[in-house]
Amino acid sequence: MSTAGRAGFLPASTTGVEEPGRADACHPGTQSPRARLLTAAALLPVLVVAAGCTSDDARPVAPSPGVATSELPGPGGVQPPAADRTTPGITLTAVPRADGAFDVTENVLFAEATQILLLQPPAAGDQLPGLMAPTMPRVTNLKVIADDRSVPLDDAQLTGPRSVPLMAAATRIRLTYRLTGSTVRATPSRATRAGAAVRPLASSTESTLPTDVVVTSGLLNAVCPLLDESRCAVGNPPRLAIRRGIPAGRALVVLQLDLPR
């Protein structure tokens, strides 16, 4: 068995999401049972090989239980950016780019006004089952709008936790930014296939807010390692979405997707 096979995730010589041995990846029922704390680690190797079982075509995904089909994108698998929220929560809309970056909008509505935002980028990939490769998530071009007023920032970049004071207490926040360094190219596979981690920057401000994560195109699978039921993909490619209403503090989503060309 190769080094990659023993590790169960990525070979040391690549920077992408490896396809593990097909015998186990395509037939996960042959694996021994795992404790609940290891559920995400057991599921994510299947996430990154969904395409490996059927050549270059996306394999159907086991949906999250109890999720309505109204959450699925329309024919063609493309979801438009989400509108402003009308109930408390967070809606993160991620638009994939060919270079592996994401253009992200977060629409946040707090139940009570806040005077400070606690922002934090996604975790590095070497800490996440299913990626297990060094990544350096970085936010650039950050803009903050609080109750329709622009918030001045000393620095429009973010590589770690930061507190952003608001000029006045606000309930409605919009964040726009570019997320880079959070994507791992899949090798061997299509040149456009990749794994990535996303999480709302604002999730640290109020961890209980129900959160919707929308990837506008190319989504093949999604796992939420912080949830007890870590399967959070809904439907089958190309009509695939991510389960709605995830508590913000647990809304870390590991994606498999095809990047645009």
C-alpha cells in the first residue's frame, strides 16, 4: 500500500485532494464502523472521490435527512446570489473563480443590535479531515456595511481573528470580500476539480444564528465536520445544495467542486 493509502487522505507529494483506493472509496460499506466523533473523517474521503467512481462525471450524493427539495438549485445547478435576509441569521454566497478563489457576500441579520463584529476566516486545511493539506485562508478586499452605512477599516485584509467596532449599533450587516488560499486542487483528476473550506466570517459574533451557505456553481459534494450529522449535501449534482439553517458556530463547510474554466 502506498503512503497515500495508509494516510487515507492526501499523498505527501501533491497539493490536491487525492482519490483514495477505488475499492473502498466506491464501496464505503466495506469500511469498519467508526465512533461518532470520527464520522466526518470517515465521510470526507468519500467526498473527495465522488468523481473517481464514475470517470469524470459527478456521482450522486447521499442527501441530508429531512431536507425539502425546495432547497435545491434549479436546472443547470446554478444558484443566484441570495437576497437580504428577512429573519435573523447569516446567508453566505460564494462565487467560485477559475483561480480557486471565491468572491463572497455575507448578509447578516442579528436579533439584537451589536456594536462590534468578531470576524474570523475558515480553518486551515491541514486541520480538516478530507483536505489534510496546508492552506492559508486569507480575506482581501473586505468591505463592511452596517445598517446601510459603510464602516471604515484600517486594513481590508484578514488572516486571523479580528474585532471590528461599528460606529453605531446595528442589526443588519453586509460583508463582501475575496477568499483566497482555502482551496486545494484535486490530483489526479480534472484540472478544474478542487476541495475547499468556507465559513462565515461573522460566525464568531453570534454562534447560534441559523446559517445558509450557497455555492453558486460547480458544487459536487459538501460535508460539515462540526455537525453531529456531517452529511450536509442536499440532492444530486448538478442540482446540489447545502443544508440550510446550520448554527453559525458549526457552519464550517468542506466542499468538493469543479471550478469554472
